[in-house]
Amino acid sequence: MTTTAPAGTGSMEDWLAGAADRRHRDGLVRATDAARHPRARPGTLDLASNDYLGLSGDPRLVAAAAEALRRHGTGAGASRVVTGTTGAHDDLESALGRLTGQPAALAFSSGYAANVGLLTALGDPGTLIVSDAHVHASLVDGARLSRSPVRICPHADTGALEELLRDREHERAVVVVESIYSVLGDAADLRRTAELCHRYGAMLVVDEAHGIGVAGGGRGAVHAAGLAGAPHIAVTATLSKALGSQGGAVLGSPLLREHLVNTARTFVFDTGLAPAAAAAAAEGCRIIDTDPGPCAALHAVADAVASAAGIVRAPGAVQSLAAAGPEIAVAAARTLGEAGILVGCFRPPSVPDGISRLRLVARAGVDPGRAAEAAARAARSVGPAGPVGSVGPAASTGGSVGAPS
């Protein structure tokens, strides 16, 4: 039996081929083959990964994961609400709470799942979501899926945030920010934002993906701001960056945790986090909790990178170098990679302001002098590109998809 498409339509294969052609033309092709990302090559300087404290290869995390493998096997086997909760999950949630000063925690299979699960569990047509223009794609997607009306607040503009909260017509509101943003490495004004949320009866969601292990001696920016345990604040986190493992979590009040266990679809309908990943992340929490050295070392490297690159030091690990266009950023990253220096290359649509850039990620364990030499070379490779941080049309209209994480 043969069929023909209706007049004026084309095949999906034609559409995919056209999309591929446009990506090649615009210099936006991405790849996943390991040969193009040679982290393990001897002598490579890794200023690209988010393994901020170098814990992903720490023998203590490896040993904790191995013990969990022996005890619980390779996978959770089911949703956490069926048979997928193990002692490793309970231990992880306790360790996260101790590290961050939060009264309750709930582990998810990824940071992406934690963000989407939280916002969809909080959202409904009567709840306004006010989202900073630079938040991560997972928060953008969670807001879109929440059934809530969404307003995009210009990046880091607390005056605009107050107007949106004060003038809203909706009964409830949720404000969404990152403690430290993954694009520019800049920090939110959490005290002012939390005060506005309290004044106008809103919940504040703070994504600490780039804050835990980095800010506040590793306990996160929420803790450093004296806001840990505030009932109107929810914190999300990833376990795959400073904690050196895999997975995500939501931290906050016991009432919030109970709500998510019963309503967060990315929790209820997802197989639980692998016990080995949970055990490794719990060990990472304990290391950060007891040893300030790795966090301090990270900031020493960040100081060296920013100084050598001639840029204002961002408070997070990420130090951002603007490029005049995506082709310049891609070429610079390729040239640096061939020289054994791995950096992040971010270009549209992965940047909310439309500005292509190299991201140099400070990491504990990296020699500051070597990092400085690499940063100076990276700055020369992109040349002058003007200021970064302006909010372009995509962000101002809510079209931003956030940066990869």
C-alpha cells in the first residue's frame, strides 16, 4: 500500500535535514563523541567541566559508591514511592540537609528532574511564576509545563521583580532565580529577593546548582545569606557538579517535601536515583562539610583566571569571556582544545542574552599559575567583544532556554 503526503507538506526526514543544514550554516553544531572531549588525555587542562571540587574521582566517593553497589546493586529498581528507596537515599537526604542547613530534602534522578518536578508541583492557573531571564533551561521547561502564567523578569532586576509581584492579579506567586548563574557566574541578591517574596506572599525557588560547594564555604549562597530553613524558600540542587556524582534534590520544609513525594511527576513516575550515585553524593556532602580546603582552592583559581583574562571576577566558579560571534567562540575553543586546554563554548540558543562566549571554570586541584596562562591565551583568542550580561530579545520575551548544565 502506498500513501502520499497531503499537498503542501513534507517528510520529517526533509525537515530534519533542513534543520541540520541551518545548524551547520550558523556554526551551531554540537557533538557528543568522546574523541572531541578528551578530558582524560595526559596533560589536558580542564577548565570546562563542572566538577568544581574534583570530587568525581576522589577515592572516598569511589569507595562509598562501591559499597552501595555491593549492598544495593546497580539500580534502584523502581520509583522511590514503590520499592526504590534505600538506605543510601535516606543517608543522602540527611547529608544534604546538614550541609545546607535545610530541614528536609528529597533526591531526584537528576537536577533537571528536580527543577521540573518542583515547578510543575507548585504551579497551576492561579499561581504566577516570575522567572529571572537567565535561569537554566530546566527551570524554563518546568515553568512552561506548570500550567501557570509566566512572567520573565529582567536579569537581576529586583525593582522589576517588585513591580511584578506587587501588581499581580494572581493569588499565589513563585519567584525563580539561581543563586549563582551558569552563564556569567554572577550572583543573585538573595536577601533582597527573599525579602520581596516575604512581603508579597510569594515562594522563592533558588537553584543552587552552581552555589553548593562554591558559595558560603561550600554550604551554598542561601546558607551564606542567612536564609537556610526559611519556610517560604525552596532550594534545588544538582549532585553532578561540586558533589561529584549524579542526581538532583529539592530542599526546604517538611511540608514541601511531603507535597513533592505525592505530586511531583518527575519523582513519582521516575525510577529512583541509583544507590551508588546517592552514596557518592552523600560522601561529597560530608567532605565539603568538614574540609574548607577544596572550596578555598577553587576561589584561588577563579581569582587567577579573572585577573589573567582581564575581566571582572565573577563570584562563582564560572568566569565568562564574550566573543563577537559564535564562529569566533567555536574557533577559539577548538584552538585551545588542540593546545590541551578545555573550555566551555556557549552560543545561541544556549545563552539567554544572545552573546556567544567562552566559559572558563575554576576548579580545585588546578594549578592557579597554569590556569592564569590558559585564561590569558583564551582572552587573546576571542579578542575584544564588548560587554557581557545585557538581556537580549530572547530573554526579555521568555524565549531563553538557559545554558547547558
